[in-house]
Amino acid sequence: MRKSLENHLGYLLFKILTGWVKLLSLKSLGFYGEKIGLLVYYLFPKRRRVALNNLSLALGKEKTSEEIKWICRETFKNIGKDMMEMGRCLDYDEPYLKNFVRLEGKEHLDQALTLGKGVIALSAHLGNFPLMCVRLVKEGYPFSLVARNPENPKLARFITSARERIGMESIPDKPRMTCVARCLNALKQNRVLFVQIDQNAPATEIYVDFFGYLVPTFKGPVVLSLRTGSPIIPMFILRESDHLHRILIYPPYELKTTGNMSQDIIDNIAQLTKIVEAVIRKHPEQWWWIHKRFKRARAMAMNQSR
């Protein structure tokens, strides 16, 4: 009963906030989003501590405590802006969206799709990544997104419905076998399959180096690529200083294959994780440090030290 009430109240608050966002001008979204992000930073100490702990683990040896606090605050401000902008994504007409979110490296994606095997778009929780998905769908790409749904079922249904209205296929990450089957079908249909490998994964996944720590990492993108021949293309979105966005689409990642399948999966996921890490290092204030990415890495380090 309590959980049901919490879900109902949470969804009601969400609807009130989204209704308020629709009353604002597009140019004011960044301003209000920054203020909301700061409000969350100060009012939710538990989430702030998660971000600060992650930052200390990843960057503590190269950043001062003041620099880490600054990155943390900027992270919350950027997430606030991301959420506000996404609240109005259905209102962006094509000219506005193309100016608001600029696209670089489109030729890499177009060329890869000519193979007819689909494309595995590998990304991270960096910048306004939902806006990147919207921009690519509006560009005309058949697009499927692997996503972890919110625990609140009403909110999950709302988000799934919003993606469908945009023209995006939403593939829940659970149950796992259903997710895999739908991913294979999307690639068979020559769609862009968007996946992110920077969230905390189950302990049963493979461990690779991320900011100097071994963390469990989803191996799905490499397994799918080896199985289907679908190219993996890293792509990220960055917030520019003038409040515009830029999507960077990289050339296809060249899979390393030796005939040892198990080792090939480990080696390739390790290399792809390093690509993600390199982009985060350049723009640390734009990554979602609020996720518990290093949760299992800390426990593993403790066990190894005994």
C-alpha cells in the first residue's frame, strides 16, 4: 500500500512539473533547469554523496577537493537543464532542433547502415543523451533504445509512450532474453540500436578497467556484434558553452578477434569502456555521476586487498 501511494504521488508530482515546463519559453529552459538542478543538489544529500564519492574514486588523484565539488555541482545543474529540455522535446520543430542539436560524423552512421546489418550505437549517460536520440529519430533513422525503466510503473508507461510518439522503439532491459531477442530483431531490420554501457552491471558481467577500477560491465554490444556482424559506432552528445548541443558520431569500432571468443569479448568491452572514459575525462561535469557505477568495484578492491 505504501509503495503504491508513493508511486501515485511521485507520478502526480511528475505530471505537475511537466505541465509547468510546457508554460515556459524554450529559451528559458536552461535557466530554470540550472536552478532546479542546484535545488536537488542541496536538498538531496544522499544523491549528492553518491556523486561526490564517485568523483573522488575516479578523479581524486588528479583533482582537488574544490574541483571535485565544482564538477559535482555542475553535474546537477546540467542534469536539471537536460530534464527541462526533454520536457519540451515534442515542441521542437525541425529547423529549431537542427540548430539546437548539431550533428557531426553523420557519414559514419550512413555508411554503416548500407551494410544492411543495423548499427549498434554505443553511448553513455553523458550530456543530454535523450535529446541525442530525439535528434537522430527526427533525422529519419529507424531507432531502437535499450532502456532500464523507472521502478514507478506509471512513470515507466508515460516515458515509453512518449518515446513511441517521437517514433522511437523502446526495449526494456528486462527480462533479459526478451531484450536480446528484440535487439536481434532491431538489427535484422537495419535499425540503429542505442545502448549505454556505463551503468552499474550485475556481478555476473565481465570486469574491466574504468577510471582505474575493475567494474562489472555489460558485454551485450560486443556479443551482439560478434553474432550479427553489426558494426559498433560510438556516439555521444555534448553541451556547448552557448547552450547548444553537439552530437559526435565516431567511425565504426574495429572489433579485435583472435578466435578466443571469451577473451575477445573481454578485450573489446575493455577498449570500448576506455573510449567512454576518455570522453568523460574531457567533459566530467556532463557525466551522470549520480549513478552507483563504482558500487561493486569498491567491494571487489576490498576483497583483493585481503
